Amino acid sequence: MSSAADDQFYREYILDHYKNPRNFGRLEHPDISHEEDNPLCGDVIGMDFKIHDGVIEDIRFHGRGCAISQASASLLTERLKGMPLEEAKKISKADVLGELGIQISPARIKCALLSLKVLKVGAYGLANDEVED
Amino acid sequence: MAVAGRAQGATPKKFDVAAIRKDFPIFETGIAYLDSANTSQRPRQVTAAMMDYFERYNSNIHRAAYAIAEEATERYEATREKIRGLINAASTKEVIYTRGTTEGINLVAYSWGRANISSGDLIVVTLLDHHSNIVPWQLLAAEKGAHVEYVDIDEKGELRLDQFADLLKRGPKLVAFNLISNALGTINPAAQMVAQAKAAGATVLVDGAQSTPHQPVDVRALGCDFYAFSGHKMLGPTGAGILYGRRELLEAMPPFMSGGDMIKTVRTEGTTFHELPWKFEAGTQAIAEVIGLGAAVDYLNGLGMDAVRAHELEITEYAYEALSEIAGLTVYGPPPSRRAGVISFALAGIHPHDLATIADRDKVCVRAGHHCAMPLMTRLGVAATSRASFYLYTQKDEVDRLVGSIKEAQRIFS
């Protein structure tokens, strides 16, 4: 009865990342650890980073949330692992949304970008308002 | 005047949902609207009354000596009498226009609260309360050095009255609670709680945001000191709400907002204030919205609040049963007989946002989130729930469509 399957909003790989999130959990003795929440729904995502010679050597995320926020975080950690911080700095909102590959309604944009916010605020120590849209 | 003509159109006499829905043009879009605890839909009679004001007698109230301004003033004040009757207040002097429940509670917190709460005082609220009936008291307590205690809930989502009684023994200055929980639909035993709190010497504010639209309310039988509610949850427009207060309390309170229309005389040496209720209504008011709210009250009276409640109970029982039959679905809160038309639930493995998005594809409007009740969500151990809420226009077919969306979500996430 639904068009949800037809328009591929919940694509197989998003559901896969939701059900089997990559790099999920905590790191012992992380170099950076940061959490952000989505005030709309109270969902939380946190990330732990291990940095060596300016490279993200290891990364884990934790928290709870919807399929969009969890899949987005899982995809982002896959991409960040082994990436130099300088390169990670260049990851944009458009990159994250592009990787999800689905049309995100305005109400759900914050879900999709929550993990990017954790990355930016946590890893770069940016003031929170600099990453607000 | 086709629009104005419809404004005088008769309200269906018998409780006929199909006929009622014809008064709500939004249903022509094909949506299943299950978010009336958030905001209700509005019948043509309400929007037509507002358009009639805008197009035929738009003018400011209480100021001008010409005919259209007199009509505007008359109709604006007529709503006050309609509200007085709806909630059975003793006088229209006890009916203060606000923008909504939040402003009404803030008015009490700032005006009564700043004058009456002092260091060491206790304010009692409940875990079922909406943020709008928690945060103003937290701010007041922080400012005055008072403290706030919360009545806990039991496993059915009902207030723990034993703990409430214990808190009353500590002599709270103020007790504030909602008559119906917006998040769980729990109907609190308000008259009993007010009587206990009054016996303990407390001033009592009841948040009526979810009760006034859905069941008969009698503030004098209830016995509370303040009762706040919103127009937009009871068929009226946004921007118009009501604070009821007992006259002797309102008389003694200082103004909240000040400015034009709330004064008697202003001299450079000082000002004397207008009498009730206008003392609390500074500046140009939401005239069209108040007139619209009057039309909403007419509509509700045409149906009868007992009939509204009876219809919603039928829908709630139907939905409660339909949802409870779904594997992996947990309903929060008490059984239908002790709840209003609100059902909060969780689906195993499916986040409320994802359900809301999938339901939206089926044009089913359902709320996902913390429902402005984060302390309650924390108590339940969840970040958010899905919530379906009903009103006088809700039909079983809309509940069936929600069940279809839930099954679709379960198929996608299986």
C-alpha cells in the first residue's frame, strides 16, 4: 500500500547500515570524544577518535536514533577511517547527503547531518554555531 | 458573501462524523490526520468568521467610536462569554485572553509567582507535564531560591497519588499539573488532586490544553485557582488562548505585560490599571483569532462536549485494540477508559521518525518525538515515541491507515 519502497527512501544499504552499523561502539583512551544530540527528537550520536600523525587511525560511534541518523553515522565513520584530518575537514553537508543517496525532507535533514556535526564540533573544536545551518 | 454565508451554516445536530468532516476542507486533500493533540484542524465556520472580520469590519477594539469598531469589540468580547460558559467560570472577568497555554502559565509564573513564591518554597509538578508547565516553574524556582518536585508515574503511566500525598505534606505553595497528559493521554483525577492540594494550602494551576477540547470542563467544580488552555487545539486558530483565574487572585496580581489598553490612566507620575480582565491584555490583541475561537466554541457547543468525548472514546478503544494486536508494538499509558484520544507507542527496531516518514508517504500524519515531555520520556526510558491522537472528526478508516503504515514499516525494516 505504501510508496515508501517504490521511491527507495529506505534503500537496502541504508537499512543494512542501520541494522549492522559499522564502527559501532567505544574506543578506550580516545584522543577525541564528542557527543551531540538532535533537540527535535532527543537522539544522540557520539564519536571517539584515535589520531596518529594527523590521520584518523581508528573511529567508533555510539548513540541511538533513527535509520537516517544511524546509517549516516555508519557511512561517515567508514569514510573517515584512515583519512587525514585535513582531508576530513573538507567533508561537506552535500557530501554526506550525497552518500546517503536519497531525498531527505527538511524535517529529517538534522537526522542526516547529526554525525557530521559531531565530527566538526568534536574533532575541530569549532563553536557550535559555526556548523549550524 | 459566500464565505460569510457558510459562517452561519448550521453545525450538524447529530454526531455524524461524515457530515462533520465536510466542514473541514483539509480532509479533501486525502490526509489521515492523527495529530490533533498537537494542533486540531479548523472547520470552515471558524475560518469564515475570521474572514468575515477581515473583509467586513476589520478595525481595532476598545478604542474607536465608529460602527465597525463597535462590532469588532462586541464580537471580540462575545467570545469571552462563550468561553465563560464553556468552562463554567463565574464571570467573564475571570477569562483572560492569551496567545495560548504557554503564555497563560507564564503569566501566572511571572505575575502571581514573582509576588508569592520565595526562598525555600516548594512547587509541585508532575512527570506527565508538558515542558510549558515545567520550565516556567524551574525558572521561577531558580530566581527565588525555591525548588520543584515531580510526582512520579506508575507502570501504567498514571500519577502516583501516594507520592503526591507525601509531597503535599511538605506544604507546597503551588501545585501545577495537566488534566490530561499530551504525551500518554492519561486522564488525571484532577478534582480529587485539586481538593487535596487546596486542603494542603497550595494554590493550584491546571493545564487544560488537552482537556478543554475533548471533554466537558467545569472550573468551579474542579476548584482550581488557574486553568490555562489553547484555542488551536479546539478547532480555533493559533494565537488565541485562555487563562482562567479566580477573581480574587487575579485582582491581587500585578500586571504581566504592560502598555496600551491595560491602563486606566497614565500620568508621568504613575499609572493606574484597567479592571479585569483587561488588566492582563496589553496592546492590540489577536482580534481575528479570538473571533475565530468564538466560532470554534459555537461549533463544539453545537455537538456537545459529552458527545465529543463519547466519539473519541469509541475511536480510542478501536485504535487501542488495533494497535495492541500488532506484534512488536508497545502501547504506553493506561487503558482506554482512563485515557483521552491519545496513544503513544513504540515499535521494536523502528525509530518513531522512521515510522513517521513512512506513514507520511501514505498521507498519514502521526507525531514522532518527545512531545515536549522529556522528563516523562526519560522516565519511560525512551528518547521518543510515536503518537496518534484523535478528535471529533477522526474516523476508524484513519486508524486503519495508520495500522497499514505500521505494517509497511515493519515489512521494510524486517
